[in-house]
Amino acid sequence: MKNNIKALLSRAPETGSRSERIKLHHYAVEIVSLLSCIVFLLAAKPQQGEAKTAAEVFQDISGSVVVVQNYDSSNKLQSMGSGIILPSGNVATNCHVIDKAGRLAIIYQKKEYPAKALYTDRFRDVCALTVSGLQASQLTLGNTNQLKVGTKVYAIGAPQGLELTFSDGIISGLRVVDKGNYIQSTAPISLGSSGGGLFDENSRLIGLPTYFFKQGQQLNFALPVEWVVDLPNRQSVESKVNATDIEWTYQVTALEEKQDWGGMVQLCQKWTRQLPTSSNAWGYLGVAYLQKGDLTMAIEAYQAAVLIRPEYSQYWADLGAAYGREGQKARKIEAYKKAVRLNNDYALGWVNLANACVQNGEYEQAVAAYLEVLRITPGDAVSWYNMGHAYRDAGQFSKAVEAYRKAASLSPANAQYLIKLGQAYGMAGQDAQQIEAYRKAIVVNPAYVDAWLYLGVAYNKSKMEIQEREAYLKALAIDPDHNAVLFNLGQNYLEHGNRQKGMEVYSRLKELNQDLAQQFYNNFSKLMFLKTAQR
């Protein structure tokens, strides 16, 4: 006998699509050369092998850390920071480390080397220094698009001028930005750590620590290594931006880091009045209004930004996010389409377009958009998972199975991916594979109550009475008050003639959920009526 709850469980509701994330900085200029693409692809190629110990990582990376000394025009030391020796022999650091320098010096293994700026990108706060007499490092560059929240990372730098200060932590957040991901981690950093290195478990450089919140030592951030690789392409940025615009940007980003949205609105309003043709001013104003929840004003600000700079895809994506928050679905989709037409390799733009299409019931278009996402980031488990949703909602269950299977293979410790794979197998009529997927989910997380519930439903479908009941009992051992498990266990008892056990479940349901108890009672009455009529 089938019931509404079992039907619903065979296709569980989604927990929500990916959040439409707002880019941290709205000043990037799209300048791409073939040479830099080749360099990046070589640098970003994932390395194989097990994670190294902290001691092994330190041994690999410690020879790449330097102290950057900033002297004023009177040759007085005014600040110190950290730097990383790159495989090119240049030193990467933050622009604010060398700001207003009359002279720069690199301290490496107690020796001083003269340095000067080679490439500077003040908007991204990253630069490269050329250093006479310094040997190139043997570092391997990583890829922030392959990172996952929870992964172990190591920070190394020279806080307060102390060389080789080493700390560890995990990635606690990833914020998508142009070409990579801004990294939030729990690896402690302090004043002077800016410009040092953030490394993964295989000693690959993945970012440069750039700031932390004094009120929360767990809020430590690093800019992506992709921005270091992209520096040669960005060489001309400084000459194209008004110096006054740069000073406004410094002030605004400081407020953004503190999440002072009201203060950011006020400052950006002053900025737009002083420089009304600055797309950055209007873009940042849009961010501040959006974060405050003032959607009408956010849309107006972004519209001004795209009017001034219509070729910049990020502004169109942000405008799409604002339209979406206000419920303007058609305009949201059009804005995202504009963003990806301007930058075909803009992964987040494609993600947002795909999610918008799903929300609008345009599943075939969502599939097409996710194919573009996976063209750009083929190793992203989340994108494969979302692709599975799109295929499923489009009724292409076999393809949904393949997408979920790929997600599960890329992230084998994620039980939810296996649950969705099991559901897709069920929709595709592959009952044995469905059961196996649920079993694997339980191996990954034995305390996952819903995995036991789904397994029980799958056993019911395959008419495996004893296994079904055992699965429900396992679930109740973890959560004795789980309504759906109790309902299904009671149904199992009734369907197989155990009236007493069924009524015990009914009594328990009456205490927990009156509506569900009433549905159970109605099903019980039908079963009893049918059996009486058959006598």
C-alpha cells in the first residue's frame, strides 16, 4: 500500500540553490593574453598524492618567505610586511605593504637585497617585486577553484618582522571573485603577515594573506593565487584609473571589510557626487545598498554602473542579483545572459544564470548553462551536483544519475550527494543501484537519519519487508521522534499484519504530530476494512 509520505520521500525537496554571491571588488579589468592563460593552466594543474604533514609542508615552503621593508624618502623604516619568492624569482606581496615607499628592501636569511616594484595592481592589492641577487623558488602554484571548505591550510609569513612564523587552520569560506576565490580561513595571521603565503596540504601556494578582523581572529582572508599569476596582464590598470578613484576605493573597501554598509552607502554617495562618471563608485554603491536590503536603490546604482561601463560582466551579474532579490525574474535572467555574453569564461555568471533558469522552470536552459560551468570548472563537485538537479528537473533521469555520480566521486565524503544519486537511480527505475547508493551514504555517515529513512522506502519499493523495518528501527535509534520514520514504520507493521505494533506507533504519532496521526489512522481504517470485506 502506497501513501503520500512515501511518494514525497521518493523525490525529496531541495534545500535551496546556490546563493547569488556578490563580488568583493568591482574594479577588475578584463585583459587576457594567450601567454598568461598557458602559464595559469600549467600552474593550476592539480597535483596528486596524499596530504603532507605540517612538518613536510613547512620544509617545502619555508625557503620561499621573505621580509619586505618599506623605507620613506628619508630612508627611515616606516613599515614591514611579508613576501613570497615565486618560481619566476620575483617576490609577490600586497600593494599596501609597499605603499608610499621611497626605498624597498628584501630581508632573506639575514641578508638584505634591493627591490623595486615590477607589477602593481592596487585594486586587487597585489604586486610583484624584482629583487637583485635573489634565487627563484621551487614553489608550485595551486588553484583556488579546486578548493573546498574544510580543507586544511597553512599560513606562513613575517608578522612584526619575525621570519618564518607558521600557523595552520582550515578553509572556512570561499568567495568567488574574478578568476578565482577569495579565501577565508582559520589559520591565524597578525600585523605584518600581509603578503605572506597561504598553502594547501600539498605545499601549493593558493593565496596571499591580506587582512584580518581584529575583533575576530578567526576571520582571516587571503587573495587568490590567480591574481598573482594575472599580474602581467594587469600592468596597465594603474594608468587607466584616476588616482583619486584609487583613494576612494581604499576607503570603501575598509568599510566593506567591516561590513559597515550604512557607512559604505554614505561614502559611496560622496564618491558619486565627486566623480559621477566613476563606474567603481556606482558599483560599490550598489553593493552597499544590496547588503542593506534597499533593492530599488541597488538596482539604480548598478544601472548607472553598466551605463558607464557596459562591457564589464560583473556589474551585469550584480544587477541580475539585485533584480532577483526584487522578484524581477525576466530581467534577472537577461542581466545574467548579458554577463556571460561579455565574458564566456565567467563561471559564477553561468552558475547564477543556471539557478535563475531553474527557479523559472526553464530546465533545458539551466542544463545548457551548467554545461558551461563544467567546461570552465570540470572538477567542481558542487557544479556536478547542481547539474544533476537540472537534469532531474528536466526529466532526464539517466543523465541526472551520471551527474550525481560524478559529484559523489569528486566528493566521496558527502553523504548528501549519495542520497541524491540514490533518488535519481529510483527515478530512472534502477532499484538495486538506488539501494546501494543509500547504503554508501550510511557508510559515510552512519548517524544520517534520512539516509536510513530513504533506504527503508527503497526496500519497501523492492518488497523487502524485513530490511525495510530494520532500516526504520535504525533511524529511530538515532532520532526516536522522527515523524516520517514513525509513520513509515507503522505502515510497515500494518501492511504485514502486526496491528498491535502499528497502534503503538499511532499512539506515539498522536503525541508528536496530530495531522500525521490522523492520516495514519485513515490508512489503518482502510486496511482493516479491506481485510474485513475479504472474509
